[in-house]
Amino acid sequence: MQLQVENKYLSFQESSIHNVGAYAKCDIRKGARIIEYIGRPLTKKKATKELVDGNGYVFTINKHFDIDGSVEWNPARFINHGCAANAESDVMDDRVWISAIKKIKKGEEVVYNYNYDLEDAFENPCNCGAKECMGYMVGDEYWPKLKKLINKKAKKKK
């Protein structure tokens, strides 16, 4: 399955990580803005409800509003989480950009860390397959605490 979406850098096709992924159509230089993550604006109250209802495409913009990227006109929603990220999300002037944090080679899947917090870690398993995969989609600042929680959970099962 391949989605027909116009983007200078990306094509969207089946991914071994999750459903559809974004793949580099050409080499992408470090620092390049790859794609904008777009969606409908949400108040914080509405965004909280969307998150509680399981909408994983809500992106925090500022202290006043968020965006819901689950809309069909947002191809950036197909970029998968990866523990060994080659891209990152940046909020600039209330717009979300996915930018390369290292050189990405043609054909490589573009992934960024979704940076979920530790609170919901065990509800968001990761399937990125990277050597350093934590098994859950959490920000790398939480990895040391997550390792401890995983070890504690494993000990309880014994």
C-alpha cells in the first residue's frame, strides 16, 4: 500500500514499525525541515478530552491550544515513533515541523521520538525494532526511570 501525497522529501508506504510509514525519497540533510505536522486547532479542554478518548495525534502547541493531527489532510501523522530517531518535532511560531536531526538516506524510514511522558508508558508499546528500543514510546529523558519500572515489573512476575 502506498499513499499518493505530494511532499518533496517523503513517500508514504507500508512500514514494519506500524501500518504506514514515511520514507525518504532522496537524501535529506541534517537540519532540513521535512514536513509540517498540521491539523485542526483544539482548546486545551477539548484536547484533553481527545487524548482521554484515545486520539494519539494531538500535538501540544502552546499554553492556549493544541492541534489534532488525525485529519486526513495531515500526512505527517504517518511518521512513526522510533527510539533511534533520525528526526524531531519542533514547535516554531505555533507551527509544528518535523526536521532531520541527522542525515537521512534515500529509502530510510523517517522516525522521531513521540516523547510521551512516563505516566502512560505501558499503554504505548514501541515496535521500532531499534537496537536501543525501550519497548515503549517515551521521551528519552524518561528512559532511566522506565528501565527501573520495567525491572520492578519483571521482578513482580517472578
